[in-house]
Amino acid sequence: MERVEKFLKDAEVYYLATVDGDRPRVRPFGTAHIFEGKLYIQTGKVKDVSKQIHANPNVEVCAFKNGEWLRVAGELVEDDRLEAKQSMLDAYPSLQGMYSADDGNTEVFYFKDATATFSSFAKAPEVVKF
Ligand SMILES: Cc1cc2nc3c(=O)[nH]c(=O)nc-3n(C[C@H](O)[C@H](O)[C@H](O)COP(=O)(O)O)c2cc1C
């Protein structure tokens, strides 16, 4: 899981795909943070992406870096605890101008039953489950 977090951070941007009815939706994301042994991402409840995750928590992310790409597929579980949100905001001080742990908008989700696949054209895919 640490390798997945590092790849996402080093890539600086990954693309988060959600399901919206019968359509895929995708957008750039950047937050990736391990808290209490789980990999979290952050968003805001006002966003469509949040509404889509609540309606269907099955998501996939993809990032590319140095000839290698990573896909992480899994279920997102909301963690409404202030300490989980604060840990994320502490890891991303740049978010603190827009979000605070108790603003009623900030939300964090962790991956459950995740399958991470590291791929490249040079070698066989490597799969990590967490
Ligand atoms: C590099 C980059 C990183 C971003 N990271 C996040 C993030 O971690 N969480 C988030 O909610 N929005 C993030 N955004 C903004 C979302 O992409 C944007 O709000 C998007 O419109 C949300 O999707 P939606 O319109 O389907 O709700 C990021 C944008 C960029 C360009």
C-alpha cells in the first residue's frame, strides 16, 4: 500500500473514474494519504464526484509516471471521523485554505478490497491487494 501511495504522490495527478448511472465519469485528483493503515482520498460533499461515490462506491484510479502506470480498483468507504479528515488536511496544507475538518463539506474515503496493478510495456504487471 505504501508503494501505491508513493506512486500516486510522485505522479502528482491521477484520474479518478466513477459511475454515474450507466456512464463513466473521470477527473483529475491528487490526494492520497495513508491513515491507520488504509489509503484515503479526499473530496467535497458538494461535488458531483462525491454524489457518484455515495450512489456507487466502486471506483478506479489511474496514474502514469516514468513509463509505468498504476490502476487501483476498489470500493470507497466514507470515514466521517474528524481525526481522519484532519490527518488528510495535515498531509495537504494547500487544502487548508479551502477545507477544514468540521466544515460539513470535507470528506475522506478509504479504499476497501482494492486491487492495485502496476503495468509497463517492459515487464509483466504486478498486482498488490489491500
Ligand atoms: C491536479 C489536480 C488535482 C486535484 N485533486 C483533487 C482531489 O484530490 N480532490 C478533489 O475533490 N478534487 C480534486 N481536484 C479537482 C477536481 O478534479 C474537480 O473538482 C472536478 O471537477 C471534480 O469532479 P466532478 O466535477 O465530477 O465533481 C483536482 C484537480 C486537479 C487539476
